[in-house]
Amino acid sequence: MDHERARMPPSSRRLNGGDTVRLSLRPQRDEDAGVFRRLWTERDPRVPRHRQLTSDGHPTVEEIAESIRAGAEPGLLTVVATGSGEVVGYCGIVFHGSGEPDEPEIAFELLRAVHGRGYATEAAAAVLAEARRAGHPRLWATVWDWNTPSLRVLEKLGFVDSGAANPVTPHGRTTLLVSGGLRGASRACSSLVAQVVIDR
């Protein structure tokens, strides 16, 4: 699997971003690290330990900034609310999920202060459209069964349960969803993406 992913052209793992009706999606910058660390502090306590801050406060803002400089996740974009100009989170694609080799997972995380405004759906629809233009007709998503808001976002985008049987863990059970290659999923996404035009 790692060998196959290593053969992928770097450009296919990177998104350029663009503007939606209310948001701007752009490549990550060092100065975004402060907001990204705030996301760590806002995470649900049920997430696994590796998704939580350590007892001594890692990762720090500088460690997150260093990861951005190193280009650790070239497929993740910073989400900016155009009305205020403030960074509100990230959205994009990653290649270390639970789906098929060479097929990315969609990932998004926004500050709690902007939850309930439809930003996650708007950003994810734009990412899904750009990922398809970049040569990824099918995307995956792994979500904890208790994360109802994220499940709703993905359902709006046409993601459906892949049928994969995942065991119950101390953190809950994850659901593996898939979009693309399914007639209903494609139709739902196309309808939503039509409302989210990315400016080049």
C-alpha cells in the first residue's frame, strides 16, 4: 500500500483551494497554527489519545507550524470566513485513512464558535469538487458513530455507509463512508456543488 501511494504524482495529493459563497479555502500557512492548536483543545474527550493534547501540552503552536512548513498534509486547506477574514478551521483530503489505496479521505474540523452555520458542508462540497477535478472520483470518510454533526454533513454530500464492519472500541465505533462511483451519491453531490462555485 505504501509503495503504491509513493508512486502517486505529488500534484494529485495537493489541492489549490478557492472561494465559495462565504468561505475562502487556501493552502495552510505558519500563522494558521494558533487556530489549529485551538482545535486540539476543543476536541470531544471521546477521541483517541493521539488526537488529544498530551498532559504537557503537545503539540505546541510551534510544532504545528513546523508540520505546516514541512508540508505534512498538502491536501488540507485552511478555511477562512470571508466576511470576517478569520481562520475558522481546515478542510481537505488525506491519504492515510481507512479507504482503498490511492483513494483519499475527506477531513474537516472547524472551531466550535462557527458550528451550526453550514460552513462544514460548504467547505467539504468545494473540496469534494476539486478532488474530483484532481483525479479522485471516489472519496472516503471515517467518522465516529457519536459524531452526528459530521455524519449529517457527509450525508448531505452523498456519502453512504460502505458496509465495512468496524469493531466497538473504548472510543466508540467508526463508520466508513464512501462517495463517488455510486449513482445516488454522485447526484446528491452534484446538486450541492452546483451552489458552491470555486473561483480560480
